[in-house]
Amino acid sequence: MEIDAAASGAVLKRERVRDAILELIEDRSPGDAIPSERTLCARLGVSRPTLRAAVDELVRAGLLVREHGRGMFVAAEKITQELVSQPRAFGLAPAGGAWTSRLLEMSTLPAGARVGRKLRISPAARIHYVARLRLVDGSPMAIEYLHVPTELVADLTSTELEQGDLYEHLNARHAVRVSEAVQSIEPTVVTRAEADLLDVPELSPALLFERLTTDTGGRPVEYVHSLYRGDRYRIVSRLALAPDAPVPAPREGHHPGIPPGDFAGTDPVTFSTRGVVQDDL
């Protein structure tokens, strides 16, 4: 295949401009302004369209924020989630920030065909359906939808969903001890309604987490899907060739798709990653 020299040159030039702007961002703090487009064009010796293409990419990536009539500013720091490779397990180190919940909806209804398949119950079986907004330091970060069989958990209170560790509540109040979860992650975009809740533009990039949690007897306890802001949430993988490489001790914080503290005091949680979400999860 013949490579278009002009197109290749334009891509490489934009990449150099992007690297130069990234250096400016790294030298500043969240909320600090960066030079105007006119100043940057003169400093870097590039055209306005070339600079704007690089800036647009960094805005979409959540590293820069445009404010009409004011200029461009360094965006708020992303919440980083580290994935640590462990033997026969996929360990999740907690993410930073102070995580809280706000209950959006709570009802009891039939599982339906899709959720019933996931929870291995009849479509007519009753479940607790819960929607809640997850916030970090007061800013919306994710929307979480929980589906819990009423056969296992007869009553589920708003207090249990907004305060403390949900899985500890399940163990203490409902005699349900969670043991394992299978979780998948894939990219998606937000709808208009989701965008309003997360305070982002419609069709903004997001991360979709789906998780099926089982108890010590192998029974499905909950099916959860969560939508995380793509502009504020980042996943980092730690890879090592040495089989006995030490694993950093997890810090206090939040697991993606898992409320802070969940699985505390329970058996280790095994996670697997998949490229796509499968209906027979």
C-alpha cells in the first residue's frame, strides 16, 4: 500500500504539536490557563488548523478544557485505577478520591429475560432494581445500575445503598456472603440523559463495567452495570515478566464498579477481563 506523504506529514506534525502542548499541561496545575491558539501557533510554527486539531484531541481526552471567551485551561486530574496482574487473579487496586453515592431510583420488579439469564433466575422472578450516582469529591463520576434477587435479599434499604459497605450489609443483615465476581470493561458513549447526570456533553466517551457477583455457594448475588466518565477516569495496567515480582499493597479508595470497601473482610475476589460484554456472563 502506498503511503500518502502529505497525509503522513500532517499526522506527524500534529503529533509533535500534541507533545508540545502536553509538556505545557504537565508543567501546570488543574485550572491553570495555557497560551492562546495564536501564541501557540507562533511559538510552534504551525497553522491554526494543525494546532486546533491537536487541541481538539486533548479536549476529547479530558486533558484540556475550553471556556468560551476565556481560553483553554488544564483539566481536573483524572481518577486513576491501577490493574495489578496477580497469579490466577485479576486484582484491582482502589482508585483515589472520596467516593459517595446518591440514590436515583429503587424499585422491585420482574427480572426480565436478559437479567434473568445473567442471575440464573426466571424472567418472572422479582429483583431489586437500583440506580445510583457515584461521586468523587462531590463531582459525578459514574452511574451504577444494580439488580439483586429478592429471593436472596428480601428487603434492601436506601441506607444500605448510600452509606457504608453494601456487601458488609448483605453479610450482616441478609446472611449473604459474596465470594467472587466476573467483570468486563468496554468503551461506549453516554446518552443525553446520562450526560446530564454526569455533567458531560452528549455522546461523550465512557467506560462500561459489567459485573456478576456470586456468593460462597456459587449463587448469583447481583448483576451490575456501571457507566464511568471517560474524560475523568483512567485505567493503568501494571505488567511484569518476573513471576515473583512484588505487588504493591492496595491503598484505601474505590474499585471501579465496586463501592468503596466492598468485598472487605471476604474471600479474595477473582476478576477476568473480556474484550466484549457477553449476554451469558
